[in-house]
Amino acid sequence: MRKLMLAAAFGLVGLAGAAMAQPETGKPGGLTAICLEPSGASRGAICDRSLNASGPDFCRCDGATMKVKAEVCDPGEAKPPESAEFERARKEAARDGSLVGDRYGDLRMCVRPTTALPGRAR
């Protein structure tokens, strides 16, 4: 009986992990976190990959940067070009802690997909 309850508990944890791994939007790229300086300039996050290769990355922002949720660009999708004007627009859009659904001109404020390396800037 004890083994059955333990197996059921592990099964529920596995299902919860699979549900969390799904992208949070209907887009193929999903969501990620970026760090923004007070000016709106983007800086790399410091990410530590879990020991389990399929586990989540734990990312943090250093200094005065703010961690912001952003959509990952779809394959072949152009992201807005970096400029002082774009940084100001991104700063305004990120006031709510998210760039999800925000646009600059006719482009989504998405970020290019990246592969995190242990302890490296992203």
C-alpha cells in the first residue's frame, strides 16, 4: 500500500512538471525572461541549468536590471532592431513586468531563442 501511494505521488509530480513545461502562449517559441536596464537596454541574464538536463533554468538579473517576461520569436520572425527609440518604447512596455503581446511598429517585442550554458550570460 505504501509503495502504491508513493508511486501515485511521483506520478502526480511528473504530470505537474509536464504541464509546467508547456509553452505559456499558443506560439511555438514560448516565453523566456530577459533583463532590462532602467534605460530599456537589454542585458544578459545569469542562468544556472539544473542538474537534470530536462529541468528548468534558474535565471536572475544582476544590478539595477529588471527581470521581464518576453515571448521568444518564431523561426524566421524578425525582432525589432535595437535603437534608442526602441529601448524607450521597450522601457514603457515593460512597466508591467512583461513584454508579452507588446509591439513596436508592426513587429512583436520578441527575443531570439537562446541556449543557456551553466553560469553564463544568456
